[in-house]
Amino acid sequence: MPERVLSNGRKAAKPVRPEKPYPDYPLTPHASGKWCKKVRGKLHYFGTWDDPNGALSEWLAAEPHIRATGEKESDNTESDIRYLCNSFLDSKEQQRDGGDLSPRAYSDYKKACDRIVDHFGKSRLLSTIDAPDFQRLRACFPKTWGSTTINNNIANISAVFNYAYEIGAVDRPVRKGPNFKRMSKKRQRLERAKKPPKTFTATELHQLIDAADFQMKAMILLGINAGYGNADCGRLLIPMIDFERSWLEGLREKTAIERAAWLWPETVDALKFAIENKHAHAPPSLAENVFVTLRRQSWFKENGKANPISASFRKLCQKVGVHAEGKGFYALRHVFETEAGNSKDQIAVNYVMGHTDDTMAAVYREGIDPKRVIAVCSHVREWWLAGKPLE
């Protein structure tokens, strides 16, 4: 069950799960306050903790149908927000554990369920929810949210309620109304036009690199040399680097798209130094990571609860005097894409960036000449070197 937050901002204490009434009792207490039974890898809920006999009766009545079909017979009058969120998160947990969903995406869905519970209440019946409820929910979104955050929340919340119809918790799709939709691309473009460009000048990049510690220096160079973002740097493994060829390759985890980059001499030297001086005594799970924090942890948190690279880069920008709201470490990918695009080989740029290509040409393209990748990376290096401050 999503954690509830009290008015003072503190999380409410979790109730203590009861013991089974007797050893052979077939049901298990679930955090939602109900008894549950897993069949074919899926949890089914019955009764409440304070009524184990009633829950057992429900299970015995439903057991033949569940074992035959893998599903509980639909009883829409009993389907509430608590049941929907628990069932949805159980499904997403299976996807996460099976490798089909990233921990960060699961965390975002968990936050969506928390928001749903806070707004509707855990006991609200799904059959009573309609368009006006979503209009009020949309009005409760913080005014500080930008279009991207709004769209992500609408998409995740919609996914939860779409799931209700998919599992038969409601007889018809939940009507969310005309106002609970993603913001238009025009609105997003207008919003972006009001913000400063997410890029750095070559001179600013030299200033940042000169002031950075050895790990952040290598990360910045990866950003402008290979279009690497926060997660890419945090997950980078030593075997992915071919120092003899000055070559970096592997799948971009976000898109599962093959990517590669030719490494500048400056990037190669920075990576070698970072590896040779990596903080010792890191756990075995990080033995092959290029970067390890001073606390012997990963620079990228899969659960999305922290972003050490962003925090360190922000401090560096403030120190150098180039900090601007909305212009973080990920802006380095914007720098590479912008300057590499001037090489007039967008296919090679996309390959380095790890972008998806849904064109028919991509279906037939079986590879790319490494010389094109070298040319693109070299083009960006020439731009960067030209901005080096005069001594």
C-alpha cells in the first residue's frame, strides 16, 4: 500500500501485520490490510486482517475460478483505489524483476500511485470515479511543474487507471475527460522558448574541466565527446572502453540501442587517470565501474531517489560562475548534439547519441562506417579546442 503522509509531513507508522490464525491457514497478510494468495505469480486479495474467517470464505469460493483462469471473478463493487494500486504495483514489480522495467520507472509509477491515493483516498470505489474527478486532480498539480513533469504524471496516472479496465476491475475504461491530457507540443515549444538554451560555450566547458576533480573532468569530457548523460557515466564499465582504438561502445540502456564513439586523446587520458585513481575498497558489484563515489557507491542511483552527478556538477557550475536553472549535466548531451549536427552527418550523430530511428532506412541499415563516427567526434573536438582561453 502506498505510504500515507501526515499533515506534518512525516510518514505514518506502518501497521503491524497479524500472524496467521493457524499454521495451515492458506492466506498471507498483505501490506494493504487484506489477506492475499499468490496463484500463477499473481496476488489476489480477500477480506481484511481483522476478519480472517471471512477472507478464507472468499478464497475458498473463488479458488476454483482463479486456479482455472488465473484471474479472480470481477466484482466491480469491491474494486477500490487500494486494490487497483496494489495490483498495478505488483504487476510492475514483476516487470522490474524480469528486467522489462527500470527501477527508476517503477519508482515513478509508485509516486503516481501515492498521488492517486492522496487525492482519491484508498477506499474510493473505482466505479464512482469519472471525468470531473480527474479535472480536480489536474487542478491540484503544483504550479511550479513544467510541461515535461505534467506530461509524465498524466501518463503514469493514466497508465494506472487504464490497467483497471485491462484486469476487469471496471466494466468500461475509466473516463478521464478532455482536460486530463498531455500538454500539446505547441505549448511545450512555447515553454522551451522562454527558457535559456541548455548548452555551454566551448570556453565555459574549458573552465569547468579545469576546475573539476579527476572524476568529474572525465565525465564532462564523456558528455561533450560521446553524448553521455548522468546514467551513462554512472553505469560505465571498464570493459566497454578499448583504449588501443580510443573507442567506446555498448548499448544505451534507456533505449537498448547500440551506440559507439571515438574518444578524444583528452578523454582517453582522463579516463585512464580516473580508473588508476578510483577510490579503493568499493564493493565487488562496482569492481568494473569506471567511476565510484568517495563513499564507495555508484554515481547513478537506479531507484531515482538521488542524482550525485547532477549535484556535483551543479556545485562545480556555481564555483565557476556558469550556473543557470535548468542547465545541468544533461545539457552536455545538448552540446554534443548541437555541435555534432554541424558535421552534416545526422545518422552518425544519432549513432553516437544512441537515439532510436524508426525510419525504414534503419531497418535495412546493418551498421555504420567507424570513420563517420570519428569524423563526427572530431568535428566537436575542433569546436571545443577553438574555444580554449588564451593563456
